[in-house]
Amino acid sequence: MKRRALLLLFCCFLLAPLRASAARDHRPADDSTRSVLEYDLGAIVRTDRTKKEINLVFTGGDFADGGLIIREVLRKQGVKGSFFLTGDFYRKTEFAPVIRGLREDGHYLGAHSDKHLLYASWENRDSLLITRDEFVSDIRNNYAEMKQFGIERDSAPYFLPPYEWFNASVSNWCREEGLTLVNFTPGTYSNADWTYPELGKQYLSSDAIYKRILDFEARQHDGLNGFLLLIHIGADPRRTDKLYLKLNELITELKKRGYTFTLLQETIGEASGR
């Protein structure tokens, strides 16, 4: 019940006016990239705006119903994606075939926290709900589960926070742990694909999200250049119109508009000269 309450609360803020703008550049004081990467509160939220490249990002916690479908679409399209999964996701035996398949196909597999903790208050983002010790313990447990699949921490330095919600303190903790914090690029509401009809006005159908993505692309001068476009690898059974079922159509349309799809860590590495 606690987790469900947190999800419902999160939804209230998901569709509220965006509080974080990728145009605001809050880079870490010791960051040396200072080039085309865009930051918010220390997290990379966009790569190069001058290139028609999109970074497909997937997160997973409780559900993996789209895993095999997403894998097949990406294989068919010749596209690589970055998958950020919780420790609970990695430890579920029924999800293991999906994880192994994604790893075999060369996708990035990273951490999304062990227990999908809420780090900061929705009402006051500066107010932490966890301690540094709790954060570190949770992160290390996430990586311990990843190691069971042969994923070493050194090869998975990019971390996407649970609920896609954090603050400057969490950003500092990530840096101290040797992790690079990343988050989705705001504007398209693609990350609303976990909502379901019982949430009423807060629910967004997959058709609506699909339209928002393409409308945003057409409306903005830089389109989706450098976007971290986030989609969930699975969704609550109460959501029957899964966005991942439109992934093949979406990729095909965006390719027609001139976009290529890049692996996140390669894009970041190229932008930072690494």
C-alpha cells in the first residue's frame, strides 16, 4: 500500500507544470565536460542539441511485460537502448531471460536503485527522505544484483534515480560514489506510460503520449535532438494500452524525420571527449 500511495502521489506531480528545465544548466562544480551536455541539478538530461540523435532510455521495477517485445523491436530496428533496472527487477527469476537477452544484444544495463526509494519530498524537493548511508546501501545492493548477470559496476557508471526524482544532495552522493547521474529530458510526457485509467484525469493513453512526442518534435526548434526519451519496460496490468506496443511505429516515424538512435554512454563519452 505504501508503494501504491507513493506512485499515486508521483502521478500528481508528473503532469504538473515541469519544475526542472533542461535549458537550465546546473552542472557539477567539478565537471570537466562543459560542452554540449545539459544538466539539471547535476544530472545529465540532454546530450547534443545540434545532432538529430535520440537516446532511448528504459526503466523497470515491478513489471517486465514489455521486455521481450521491446527487445525484438530494437533488434528489428537496429537500435540500442539503455535499461535502468532496480535490484528487485534483477533478482526476480522470471525476469532473468529478459535481462540476459538484452545483455546479449549489447544494450546498456544499469542501476535504478535497489528498492525504488523516494529520495526527496514531492512538496519540498530540498527535503530528503533518506540518509546518505541508506542511499549508499541501497545503491550497492542494486549493483550486487547486477553482478549476478556479469555486470560490473565499472562498466555501468550511469545511474537513473527512482521516480526520476532527486535533489542536489543526491547528485553529490552519486558523484562521491563514482556514479554519473542521468535523467529523462522533459517535455514529451513519454514517462507517463505507467499511468492507468483508474487514475482519472492523471491518466494518459498511449495514443495521447505518442501524439505529444511527435507534436513536441515538430514544434521545437531543436526537436528531439539529444533527447533522453524514457519509456517503461513494463506497466501495471490495469494499463492495457502499453506504450511499448507503439515503439516500432515510433522509431520508424522518427527515422523518417531524420533521427538516429544512439547508445547513451557512447553519446556521453563522445560529448565529454572520453
